[in-house]
Amino acid sequence: MAKYGLSVDVYNIYQLSWHGVDVEVYKANWPSIWHNSAVCTDCHGVHNIRETEDPQSKVNPDNLLVTCQECHPKAGPNWTGAWTGHNEVSRERTPFVYYTQIFYDVFTPTVLALSALYVCLQIIRALVARVRKSLR
């Protein structure tokens, strides 16, 4: 993979993308049902796979929007810029996505933990009130 400038984790990165998650969910839950999900050949082609820099490549930056519009006809000019490609999210390459991911990795468990703490405190408060009422 290094020979082609691709991450050795390209498949794992694909699995984390929307298309990869879609494929995995259908494969896990409904393995016998065919589902139209994007796989490698939908974007890269089958017998016409070329380097990204090649002007005839389906994933050349100049052709990428047309390739995306094969499945997403309403995709506009900003569509292709919203995807990180086959690269891991990193501080150097995609700082906004990187820091957003860190934020949610911290924010989500914190909110869940504080919510659980709040519920526990409410239960304790209700139990204390019940005990006080029964002691009167």
C-alpha cells in the first residue's frame, strides 16, 4: 500500500465512513438482503482504476464531483471537500474534524455521566424524602 501512497488502514478507514458503516450494518443485520451501498469500485472503477493524479481517473479532483453525482445527483461543488478521503483524521491534515472528534469524545461521555449522576441524586433525594416521611 505504501508503494501507492495509501494508508495500510485504508479499509478500516472506509469502514468508519458513512458508506462503510452502511455496508457493515446491513451485512451484520440482514446478510441475505442485497443493499445498494457504495463500495470501492463505485468510486474507483473496476478495470479503469488509475492514480488520483491521472486526468482520466474517476477520483481525480477534477472528476470527483461527477463521480459522486452518479449516486448523489444533487451533490454540489462543496460536496467533495466535506470528505477526508482515505486518510486518517489527524491534527495536521484535518484539524477541524480532528478537534471536533476530540470534543465529542470528551463531551458525550461527560454529558452521559452527569446525566446518570443527576438521576442517581434524584433517586437518593426521593428515597430520603420517603424515609423522612415515614419517620414522622
